Amino acid sequence: MPLRFFVGGGGYDFDNLVVKDAVTAMRIRGPVAQRIHGVPDGTIIRLPVP
């Protein structure tokens, strides 16, 4: 799983990746995917950090 999401400017290299359990990864990525779905490129998105 990327530490910094690719759509947020994260790189496609090993330094940006970390191993996570599949369920944990889906719980992290799900809300992000819902927020960015259908949003035009360049839109500023604020995600709450619990």
C-alpha cells in the first residue's frame, strides 16, 4: 500500500510502499476513493485524519 497515494503525488517506487493486511488497506483506501470519485483534476480535497 502506498504511504502517499499515487493520486496525491506519491511515487511508484519501493520507498513509497508499505505492507498492510488486505482488510486494513481497504478500510484506509475506501473512504479516500469515495471522496475523490468523480472529482475533476486539480481539486483540493481535505481528508480528516482520525
